[in-house]
Amino acid sequence: MNRTSPPTFLEFFAGGGMARLGLGEGWTCAFANDFDAVKADTYRANFTDDADGHFHTGDVFALTADALPTADLAWASSPCQDFSLAGARAGLAGGKSSAFFGFWTLMKALSAEGRAPPVIVIENVVGLLTSHGGDDFTALCGVLSEEGYRFGALEIDAAAFTPQSRPRVFVVATRLERGELEGGSAFHTRAVREAAARLPDDLKAHWIWWGVPSPPARNTDLAVVLEDDAAVTWNSDERTQALLELMAPAHRQAVELRVREGGRSVGAVFRRMRGGEQRAEVRFDGVAGCLRTPRGGSSRQTLLVIDQGVVRSRLISPREGARLMGLPDSYVLPRSQTAGLQVIGDGVAVPAVRWLAQSLLEPLVDSKTASLAAE
């Protein structure tokens, strides 16, 4: 970047700091916030530069603009449960996703002081694009427009970088000149295109088609991230058999085929409700299903390992989950497995953030420096 000092950012709903890791060492975190004490402890365990107290634990609604430094970027990964396709889809009126408005109140206050971040990223589940028939996404675009931002959305699946299916929407809004950053992108998925098409004409006029390129093909699969067989706890044979009996015929046949082949296969299993019955579904494509928080039942992802005709099963470990999020093994996880899976399941995939930063955010923030130099 053409700067004498690194760009700065504010990170809201920071969790374990995965967006910070994705932005990388070329950025300086000026402020971070999360309500959850376990996530705050995890953040501090991994980022020991908090001597200046830039991490604030507590409710975003309790923050005021005078607590926030001026920064180049504000990142918000607000709670996603009310947007999730697996949840109640309460939308922006929901008790958790409405935390977005606590963040947005702060952005409006900074704007009134002439200190609005020139770039904002809002990350959430893809359900944000369709919640309440698209009304929630339209409302989000509306508040961005009211504060002078232009905006666009990208749907980026972590599977492009790491063996986990984890599609997320990234709304990137800016007040800066965009230069050569517009264009086509594989991340303009059908859901993004349809969401943009539903916007009223006045908001369509503020839409940007961000030209983020596709990354190189991923060269890792689920088996690569697994811990050694001897280092993990396996389910009993009876529990594994019960899991197999929950499978529909097509899934059971996929298991039996690999048993007959006699090699080693690794599958990811989710329990779901299908037609009023609980079913176990397995995938052997080398990709894990989307990691979720360990709130029980269908959220607990199981691994099925077939080796020389023997079928075993176990829960995915927090360290394996961390690897699927693109975190290094040096990343400090909570001691409790449940807490570790909670931090991981609520996070954003680090490589997806890095790609977005490299391809779009850094050139965009650099355009601010170039504009100032020309004045």
C-alpha cells in the first residue's frame, strides 16, 4: 500500500478476532468490541497488544462515539441468528441481529462529527439478502445511503479457501473514489444479483458491483485438517451404528460403497429434520459442512471415518474447527471444548477476509491516500 503508516480499523462484534487476523499485519486495530466474556478472553489471549485498552468488553449500545478513534475502516460481524436460514428469521427486528443498530448509531455519530470511516464492511449470513422478502437488506442499504455511502455485496464461500462450506455475505460500503475496483465477479451470486434487483431505483443508483477476482483453486481437503486418530475420542460402536441407521438409503449406500472399497474416506455428517424425522446426512466431497455454535442437536457436526472397511465416528474437535476457519495452530483456543466451538462457530473465515482485504479493501483505502496526495 502506498502509505507511510498502516491503515486503521474498528472491529465490532469482534469475537475471537478472526476478521483482524484476516486483515493482517498490514492493518492496525484501533478499537475492538464484543459482549461475550469468553470471546473477549480469547481475543486478548491471541492479541497481546491491548496495553492501550483498545478492546472493550460490553454491549455495543453502551458505547459512545467519543470512545472511538478515527479510522479508515469499520468492520461489523453482527450476530447472525436472526438472519440465518436455520433460525427464526426475525430479521432486523430480532433481539440479536438488531445489535446492528447499536453499531449503526455509532457510525451516525461519527458521521455527525465528520469522522465517519470512509469504508465499512458488514458481514453476515447469506439469509441477510432475503430476510423478510429482502426488506431487511433494503433497509440496510437505505441507512448506508442516508449517510452518504455507496455499497455493494459479495457472497464469498469459505470453501474457496478452506475445506468448509461457509457462504457469507460481505456488504462493502464506501465514500471513497472506486477507481478500477468495479467489474464482474464470481462472488456476484444469484442471491446477490436478486437482492440488488429488488432495491428501489434510488438505492440502485448507489449500488456498486465490486470487481473482486476469484482466488486460485483450493488444494486442501477435510482429511488434511484432522488430528491424529490416536489423539481424539471416538464414539462407541453402538453410537456409530445408531448414526448410520439415521441415514436415508442414498447416504447409507455412499457409506457402504466406501466400506467395500477398503481405503480411507472421511465424511462430514449433520443431523437434520427431514419430513418430520431426524436424519443423518453425510458428504464425502472433502468439504465439511458449515461450522455452527454447539447449541446441541443438529448443530454438532460429526466426522465419519472409514478405514479398511471399519466405520468410526466422532465429533469434530475445536482445533480441527479452527483449521477449517483458516486459523493457525498457534491460535489460542479456550480450554473448554464447548467454549472453543462457540468461538469458532461464531467466527468469520480468515482466508476469505484476507482475500477481500487484498483484492478490494486495501486498494480502496489506498485511493484515499492517493486523493489526499493529489490535493
